[in-house]
Amino acid sequence: MIRFVLAALIALLPLVAHAQTEQQALVDRATLTVQDMFTGENSSQPLSLLRQSVGALICPRVFKAGFILGGSGGRCVLVGRSPAGWSSPAFYTIGSGSVGLQAGVQDSQIVLMILTHRGLRAVLDSQFKIGADASIAVATVGAGIEGSTTAALHADIVAFARTRGLFAGISLQGSIISSSSEWDQIYYGQPLAALQIVLQGAGNNPGAAPLRGMLLKFSG
């Protein structure tokens, strides 16, 4: 019986390793997204807001396609900031659907800078719909970002999008941000809620160190 259990566990190891590889790849892409977003032309306002933020949702690739019926989706990581530094990442998805006259394909990097604890608590809920809670102000900043300071100052969350190397306007209204607890469990090897990871510092994976270091580099 013991031999059978051991054989079953050994058979599962490649599956676990593959899942961890998927998650680590997302964390690595999030690290590159932070680097892309906060360097180069037009990065001064994103940098300023990052230094004020209490958290960030980083979506390395949000894919949008549509012809009459449209939709978008992608995977993200959520990190929180405390006096001790940036937390390890919790895993999330973002998605939306739409109906109307539209055609085209768009592939974007998106970072939601969370400026208030109220905004962070809203995102930490298992599911948060942008625009559904009137008490949470979300500002989307794209092209011409240097002129968008006023809208950003009064927001709980400010979203920046970079499409093909340039900051661009993007509509997130109605998008649903959902936690991915199964990915958290696989990455950290134990069942953890996003709140435990982001606010309480639970969960440790050395693979997240470059992301935390990159955020620290840009936030000071």
C-alpha cells in the first residue's frame, strides 16, 4: 500500500512542476511589465503614483478581440505594499465581455496602481467588478498621461495600459477581477487566501524575489 501511494505521488510530480512553471512564467512576465511601464518616455506620472500606492495589480498580457461580440481576458498578480516592502504576489484573472459594433485585436500590458486601502480591500474581494461600486473611483490613464493628473489624484485606483510599446487609452469599465486561489495554493504549496499573502505577508516562493525587487527599485 505504501509503495502504491509513493508511486502515485511520484507520478504527480511532473504535473505539479508544470503548474509551478506556468505560475512562475506569469510572475516573470509581471517583472518585465513593471520594468517596461516605469522606464522610458512618459513614465514620470506612473512612477509618481507607484510611490504613493499601497498595492498594484500587474497584468502582463490582456488580450482583447472582437467582431460584434467582443471580450478580453488575462492573468494578473496582485501585490501589496507596507513599510516592510512589497508582498509576494497573489494570483488573479481579469476579463470582460461586450456587445456592439467593433472589430479588431489588441494585446496590452496593464498595471492598476492602488492608491487607497479602500481600493485594495475592494480588489482583495474574491471578485471585483470595475464600475459596479460607486464608492471606488477608478481612473484610466492612457495617451497624454501627463495631462491626466487631476483625475488620478482623486481616484482609489489608477490604471495604465501600454499597447505595443506605447501608453494607450483602454476601457476597463465592467471588467471583473477575480482571485485565483488554486494558483496561489500551487505556487506556495499550501492553501492561502489573497488577503493572507498581500496583507499579512504569508506565503514564500523565492521565484517572486525579482518582482518584489523591481517594484522596490521603482517605488523607492
